[in-house]
Amino acid sequence: MFRIYLLSIFSLTGVLSQSSCPHGWLKNDNSCYLFVTHVDNDWTESEYFCHMIGSKLVEIETEKENNFLKNHARSEHQHAKSGFWIGGTDAVVEGEWIWITSQAKFSYDDWADDFPDDYEGNEDCAHLWSGVNYSWNDSNCDERMNFICEKPLDEILIIGRK
Ligand SMILES: *[C@@H]1O[C@H](CO)[C@@H](O)[C@H](O)[C@H]1NC(C)=O
Ligand SMILES: *[C@@H]1O[C@H](CO)[C@@H](O)[C@H](O)[C@H]1NC(C)=O
Ligand SMILES: [Ca+2]
Ligand SMILES: [Ca+2]
Ligand SMILES: [Ca+2]
């Protein structure tokens, strides 16, 4: 009896790891993305919103990630007035762009031609700009628009038979 019981435990050691995004989030590589299109927030509120739901205002490290986001932004075009806030800012040191959550300097960028221009000395927040097919523009951080949150993939552990 006892031996049979042990054997049945050992037959359950198969552990399967599967990654997925919460409902409504889009999966790409190791991240999940939420395009928030039902509210227009200024940049600070957008960042706060993302933090409140356990994520960050999106940080774009690669061309691949950027293309994924731009492609989806185009499909949301009807919602997006001027585009989508992303997590980049040069509010700390003018001209030095960093990602606000990680504090990392930009390793990649996709500024539209002639941007960033710090127009009227008062543009310190980055967004995907609908006016230039979602390349990046710097805007006044008080502007209100949609935004994109990013968080790592959730790990779901499934315990079952091998
Ligand atoms: C993009 O930047 C330009 C020039 O700095 C500014 O006039 C424009 O308002 C910005 N676009 C949006 C949608 O905020
Ligand atoms: C925007 O970029 C996409 C992908 O490169 C391209 O297919 C599309 O034609 C562009 N749209 C405009 C209006 O330039
Ligand atoms: Ca990222
Ligand atoms: Ca600036
Ligand atoms: Ca600008």
C-alpha cells in the first residue's frame, strides 16, 4: 500500500512551465502590452496608471519591439488622437533621454525626422506620434493621450504527469 502511494507521487513530478499574458494584454517576446485607449491621460498620470496595475509605461529597447508596437498602434488608429505615450523622458537633463522606470538611457530610438525638437523649450516626454506613422515625437508632458503599459510575461506553473 505505502509503496504504491509513493509511486503515484513520483509519477506526478512533470512540471510544465507556460507563459501567458492576462486577458486583454498582447504578447510579444517576453513582455505583455496593454494599449490603454479608453482614457486620455497626461504622461505622469499614464505612468501612474501603469504602475497601479503592476506594470510600467512601455520601454522600447529594440527595433523588433518598436515595430510590434507601431503595427498595433496603426490598428488602433481610430482611437488615438495624437498617439500613445511611452516611458521616455528628458525631464531630468534636457536632451538626455531615459526610460523612467528602469532609469536606463535609450539604447535604441525611432525619432521622427527632425525630432526631438524640445519645441518652445517645453517638450520632455516621448510618444508614438500618429502624425508620422507612429515614429517618436517629444511633446509637452501635460498633453493628454492614450498610452501603452508593459510588464513581463506571467509564469504559470502546471504540475502534471510527464
Ligand atoms: C510633436 O512635436 C511637434 C513639434 O515639437 C509639436 O508641435 C506637436 O504638437 C507634437 N505632436 C503631438 C501630437 O503632440
Ligand atoms: C506606415 O508604415 C507601414 C509599415 O512600414 C507601412 O506599411 C505604411 O504604408 C505606412 N503608412 C503610411 C501612411 O506611410
Ligand atoms: Ca520593453
Ligand atoms: Ca526636452
Ligand atoms: Ca516635438
